[in-house]
Amino acid sequence: MSIGVTNLADITSADWSLKLGTIGAVVQGIKDIDQCIAIILTPPPGSDPLRPTFGADLWRYIDNPISVAIPSIVREVSAAIA
């Protein structure tokens, strides 16, 4: 694959997405899944007016003790991806 430019012949997967932040590039396979999960977990809920429950409040657990933060983050990530 050339840097920044993708031809149709370069796409080998049935599931692919445009790469965020790069014009003309795509992500495939596990990188596509990683990008999709990042898109789901990055915005806070309510930031998309058409999907008010989209996103995750992961930032709320930054200063919590580990014993509180880990179960809360797991719950938040599970709910956001589901």
C-alpha cells in the first residue's frame, strides 16, 4: 500500500473503514476494529445530538482508586460497546 493513497486493489478485506486523520488511506482487519472501538469510547455521552447514549464517560474515573476505577471502567466500556 502506498503512503496515504489507497487503490481498490490494496483493499484485501471485506470489512474496512477510512483511516481517521489521513486522506486517502484505509484501515483493515484488527486496525479497523481498534479504530471503531476508539470512535465509540472517545466522545462523552450526549455529545452527538442524534445518538444521546453514544460514547463513554471514561474520564470520570481518572482520579479514583484502582479498586473503584477498574470495575467502573469495565462497566462503562461494556455498556458503550453493547
